[in-house]
Amino acid sequence: MAVTEAPKIITGRIGHADSHTLERYLATGGYDGLRKALAMTPEAVVHEIDTASLLGRGGAGFPAGRKWAMLRKSPVTYLVVNGDESEPATFKDHLLVERDPHQLIEGVLIAAYATQVSQVFIYLRGEFALGLERVQAALNDAYSLGAVGSDIFGSGFSVDVVVHPGAGAYICGEETALLESLEGKRGFPRIKPPFFPAAIGLYGEPTVVNNVETMSNLPWIVLNGGSAFAALGEGRSTGTRLFALAGHVNKPGVFEIEMVKTTFRDLIHAPVLGGGIPHGRELKAFIPGGVSAPWFGPDEIDLPLGQDEVADAGSMLGSGSVVVMDDHTCAVRASWRITRFFARESCGQCTPCREGSGWLEKIMERIETGNGREDDLDLLLDACDNIAPGLTWPPQQTTICVLGPSIPSSIGSAIQMFRDEFLVHIKEGGCPYG
Amino acid sequence: MSSTAHPTPVDRSRSKGGPTPSLTHLKGATATRARELIALYPEPRSALIPLCHLAQEQEGWLSPEIMVDIATLLDLTPAEVLGTASFYDMLHTEPVGSHLVSVCTNIACLLNGAMELLEHAESTLGVNAGGTTADGALTLEEAECLAGCDGAPCVQVNHRYVGAQTAESFDQLIADLRSGARAAEIPTHGTLNRVARTTGLQADRDQVANERSAMAEAQGQRAAAAKDTAADKAGA
Ligand SMILES: Cc1cc2nc3c(=O)[nH]c(=O)nc-3n(C[C@H](O)[C@H](O)[C@H](O)COP(=O)(O)O)c2cc1C
Ligand code: SF4
Ligand code: FES
């Protein structure tokens, strides 16, 4: 395994300082994919995406083409793009939104045509102040170009795109909470079934929700063909994917990598990627797919970056963020901070999530600050078990959305891998790492 | 029982083409932009969060009076506006400084010294996280992940990224904010979007409906033709 020579499908333009402008976009093949799509039938476009076997990049990894093919049995009213990106240590959509907004818009227009939707909303997290400006400016340019609005490029197809700002709430990344937020309400996830967006979505109409990165892949796939995309990667994980690498690495950043052909070791250590762990330290643990995912240790470092490969090993590729912790990291402190995040961001609708996260945070905090009690470890595991019975992976669903059952992931991993550290905190009232 | 036990039902008549409601606090240009924003959505209430951002751009925060204006524009009750606004971290129902300094302490930043940076910020500014300096200029907040984890510890000022900070660079940043040295790059609190949409909705809803029914018909014909071809093949 190694770093492969796969083409840069969605980051090819980003090396240019003016990658966000229409001039650069048009000079590098911009809007050719849309023109090509408009000359095809919508079914043919869906078929191309289906052939590519493009898995959704928002976290759940459902194939985009299949989602649309199912949807097209009944007319879809709205397309909503999920740019809420708030999963801790995930920052790939940030790059796409700020550095290549036209690619996102072109992808969105292709998706709108394929699903025959005439009203699109791009929901961006409010903290992306510059991203919101870049996407709006790009949209204004796209309108002038005739790519958005009435009768785009003379095709007879009309579509409007509205950029919508969020206002700071992690839960609004969950698709039904996002729709509630877009309706001007609190971001409360809806109970599914019956409220799958495909059946009852925005304003009660059938709605398709896709992630920013999922959309950004579409221009390349339409131009180069679904089979060219499917030829990259392996098995169900086709094409390239963005991985956001952060924590204890020499070169944190977003890397576009061919799926399955590359391993976590390559990502963390290859000189052209993460460049290794600073100060000559060793790897202690890493989180393979956002803070909702169970942790991995040095033994799992040779796993390939593939959806099924990581799932089979007991975690998930999730949102494509990899957090590296070196051997000077306190596992108690790291899992305490993650737990506090969930306690703050739980929307509060479900008792196991709201109360469970609060209790876990309290117990974790007293252990972290040296006030832990003898039976705290059992208490922690018991509280975890109440949120996600059996502590299985994937967790059992006890709540309206999957935020709740994800809460125990970090604590469960930390206790399983570094039980001694918890015991030292509790028995000696201090941290071995100072 | 007195009649006050039965609150007057909300008057939703305005949405059915009543007179233009009058606003008391949203000013001219902002009010115009508010109405343009509302026109972008199939349902006015969807403009609630954008309007809250717009109001913060004018006032710095969501005062009770300005929430009444938003309610008027959207044909909601002020309580409905507050009910939504209070859910979101970026919507402030209490005054904040003209510069909101957000320090992320989530996992990637934690591993790179964010807690220490936050402590430094609290002691140099003389406030706890969540507080505003005595002169009302700066508000410090501890943030969850800001999706800028490659520049850890990540700091935003008024939601503009200012890159990874050390204690020294943080002090310089604060000095620059106080002197106005970075005003071009970091507008005052609330200004979420300096690029406005240049057009209203262009695809007329009736026109779109017509196009879509024509397309649905064409799709039906293509599906039928595909079925015939398949049947021919099966027969051959
Ligand atoms: C708690 C929670 C947070 C989520 N956050 C995001 C997010 O920030 N961005 C995103 O695209 N999807 C997020 N998702 C997944 C979405 O619900 C949805 O599956 C996704 O947007 C579908 O797009 P895709 O099929 O293109 O991946 C989140 C899900 C949950 C349960
Ligand atoms: S699981 Fe948590 S975040 Fe999800 S709906 Fe329930 S309370 Fe809200
Ligand atoms: S963890 Fe701090 S910006 Fe992501």
C-alpha cells in the first residue's frame, strides 16, 4: 500500500490562489459537466452516478445514485445541501466551500437536474462567514453566466439556488434537524419513520439531502463517466475521498486520497500527507471517523481507508476526519472533552441522550480533576449502557437520532484501551501526564 | 374566569395580503434586505435565522425590540422568534462586544494547547469565557469545533478565522482589534455575509410547475419506450 497516483477529482483546482473565482473555474473546465448533463436525460445522469457508486460523504455513507433512483419513483420537490460540518475535527467541507464554491454549485445543479428539482437550498454552518460570502458571490456569477435561474444554458430546465446560513448548533447537521432549522425552528431531529426526508421533508414535501463533498464530485463523474470513478478505490468504496487529519501530526490538513488503496499509516506518516508525529513521539491512539466513532490503537494503523474495512474492525469512517493522539496524551482528558461536547450539543428531546450525557460529563470531570470515586468506572459503564444497551458497535438505537447512542464511543474506547489511566486518576487523584 | 385566560389568537391575516406592517427598530436598508430575504423562501418563517443574523449586523445582538420587528415581518409571535433564537449559539439574546473572540477547545485544539490558550485569554482580558470586557469591546467565548482544526488551537473573531494562536500572537491580535488595525478583514460583530444576493428568485414558480409537468410526461414516455424495448428483447 502506498500513496497512489489517483487523479485529484475535487481538489485539483485548489492549488491556485484564485481557485474560488469564475475565471479560474471556467479556465479549468468549469460548467462543462453541467452542459454535458443537460444534454443527457435525467435518468442517464442518475445512471452515471449509480455506476460511479458514489457513497454519501456526510457520514452515513449511503450511495447517492441509489438514493436518487429510489426518489425518482415519486417527484421530489426540494434538494437541500448539507454544509453544516460541525463534527469535531472535520474540516473538509470548509475547504470545498471556501476554495471551490463553483464546483459545489455545478454539482448541485447537476443533482437538481438529475432529480428534476427546481428549488435548492445550500445550508452552510453560520461560522463559515467567508464561505457564505464565497458561495453567494459564486452564485451571483453563475446567475450572470446563465447557469442558474430560468432556462439554464437554454436547456428548458429552470432552477433556483438559495444559500442559507445556520446559527451554531451541531445537531443541525443531522438531516431532519437541518430541515427543521431551515423551516425557521429549533434544530430538533424528527422521528423516523415516518419522517424520512424522501417522503416527508422540507415543508412536508419529498426532499433529498446530500453533503457538500458528495455534490462536489458530480461534475467530474459526469464529465469522465461513472466507470472511471468506480475504477478507483476498491469494493464498495470507490473513487477518492477527502480526509481531514488533525491532532498530533506534523502536517495537519485535508488530503484527497484514493479509497482503500491507502492506509491510516500512510495518511499519518507519509511525507506528502501527515508527515508523522511531532517531537519523535509514538502513536497512542487515533479516532478514524469523527468523535462519534470508537477509537483505534497502533495495532489498527495498517487498516485501509475504506468504509467496510473500518466498519468490520469495529468503528466507522464517518465524516472522514482522523484525529491522532501521541503517547503523551491523557486518554481521560481527551474522552472527557468529547463527552462535554455531546452534553452541550444534545438537543434535549430524548432522556437517555440529555440526562446520560450530562451524567457522563459530571463523572468524567470529577475523574479528570482528581476527585474520582472508587466505583466511578462502573458507574460510567452503567450510564453508557443505559444510553446504548450492550455497548455494541454499531450501537443500539434508543433515541430519536444517532447522536445519543454515539456518546459512549469515546468513553467506552478509552476505558477499554487505557483502563489503568482511569484507575491512576481515581486512586491517586492526579494525571500521570501532569 | 376573566377573559385574559383566553389569549387572543395570533392574527395571521397579514400573510394573506394585509397592509405592510410597520417596524420600529430595523432600519431602512436592513428592513429592505429583510424583505428581499423573505421573498426567497416558499414559507416566510424560513427566513427567521437569516433575519436574526441581519438584526445582529445592525444591533450587535437580538434585543427584545428587534425580535418584535422580526416577528412582525414573519407573521409570528415574538415568543416564537425567541424560542428559535435561544436554541442557537450564534444568536445572542444579550449584548456582546463589537468583537466576539471564539476559542475552540474541542479535541484537535485540546491536543494542541487550547485549554492553556483559553486560560491565557481569560487572564489577559480579565473575563471568564462567556464574559464581556468592562469597556464592552470584546466578548470571549469557548467554542466547539469551528472546522479549522488544521490551524489548532483555532480562534475566530466575529467568525473570521485568524489562524492558530500562541499566547504572544493572541495578545497582538487583541491589540490589533482594539486599535482597529484589522478592521478591513474583520468587520464588527454580526456581519455574517458582506456579499448580498444580486437577483431575486429567477425561476418563476408557475413556469417551473409547467416545465416539471412537461418533463414528468416526457419521463413517462421514455419509461414506456424502455419497457417496450425490453419486451421486444424478451420476445426475440
Ligand atoms: C448528529 C449528526 C450530525 C451530522 N452532521 C452532518 C454534517 O455536519 N454534515 C453532513 O453532511 N452530514 C451530517 N450528518 C449526516 C446527515 O444526517 C445525512 O446523512 C447526510 O447529510 C446525507 O448526505 P450524504 O448522503 O451525501 O452523505 C449528521 C448526522 C448526525 C446523526
Ligand atoms: S438523540 Fe440526543 S440529539 Fe438526537 S434527538 Fe435525541 S436528544 Fe436530540
Ligand atoms: S477541534 Fe478546534 S477547530 Fe476543530
